[in-house]
Amino acid sequence: MSRSAKKRARPKWHPEVEEFYRGVLARWSVEGDRRAMALLAQACDAMQRRMEIQKVVARDGYVVRTAAGGTRRHPLLSALKEAESVFLASVRELGLEP
């Protein structure tokens, strides 16, 4: 198998995430550093998840109705917090300021 065939294709990210990715590559020397590239991809994936979750929460609201008719926190709020934490941890580990 050729070297290029072993490379995984990057996921299709939101344009804002893609801009962040390209900006990091343009400003910092991370290309060729596998660990740094993995951290950058992890940060971008977390950023993408955060954006997707924010869209759903914006549509549904922070409080949702339960099947019994009560209300509770939107269940995706904990996933939003986790995505934000992963993004920030990845960016810090790369030595970038969020």
C-alpha cells in the first residue's frame, strides 16, 4: 500500500473550522509533527462537534420538555461542555492561545 493510501482523509469540516485549521498550519510549525497534527485534528473535531451541538441547542432551547410534561436541561449541554473542554485542552497542549 502506498504512503498516500495509508493517510486518512480529513473529515469535511465547517468553513469556520477549516479556517482555524489552515490558520494554525500557516502560523505554527506543526506539519510533519504527527503528535501536533493529531492534536490539531482533535481540536478541529471538537470545534465541529461544539458548533453542531450549539445549533441543536439554539433550536431546542436550554430547557426541554420531558415525556412526562416536566422540563429539564437540554441533554446535549453536557456534550457541549465536553467538546469545549477537549478543544481547549488540545489547543493548550499545542501551545496555542484559545
